[in-house]
Amino acid sequence: MRAVDTNLLVRLIVRDDVKQVSAADSFVDRGAWVSHLALAEATWVLEAVYERDAASIAKAIEMLLNHQTLTIQDSDVVSAALTHYRKRPALGFSDCMLLEIARKAGHLPLGTFDRDLGKLSDSEKILDRCAP
């Protein structure tokens, strides 16, 4: 199966360039695979470049998960990460993905210095031992 990169995913979501959208649609119509990395990068682009809010990003991820011809890498992991992201959008989708990828791999807890991420089940907030 063919794979897609970040900018192709962004075109499928934002649909802001008619020519590129048409080419992206044609490419994925025959089936395509979306990696975790491409998905995480696309969510970053949506937030940083297109200034999309968390609800809009969550809707885009859901659209990709339900797309007829796209196969999302470990869609169960992405769905679980999306659930966390919807509850705590301040975490960012990538952090939610990190936790769920670790969970699927059986490598828990996920150690973090991030106060908010450390509040999720199966993550462990590591204290900054250098602080006074």
C-alpha cells in the first residue's frame, strides 16, 4: 500500500489549493496508509500554521480515521489518543499519541516532566531533582 506525507494530509483536511486537493484526492482514492508521524506532524501544522483550535483538529483526526480509503497506522492507538486529546486539549495531540503508543507497546509508565501529561493514567510525572 502507498503512504502519504504530512503535506498531503494537510491538503485533504484544509482543502485550500484546488489543484493540490484534486491530486491528493486522486492519490488516496486508490488507498493509502497514514503513519503516526505524518498524522502528528499534520496536527502540528494545523495548529501552528493554520491556527486551528483543538476542536477543529479533533474533527480532522476523526475524519481521517473514518476516511473510506485511508488506513491509519494503529487506528486503535490514534482513537485512544483522540479521546485523551478531546478531554485535555492543552496536552497536544502528539503527547496523547506518545502515551498510547507506549501503552500498545507495553512500555508503561510513560515518564514525563510535563505536569499535565503526568496526570494521565499510566504516565509518571518525574520530579525535577535539580530544583531548589
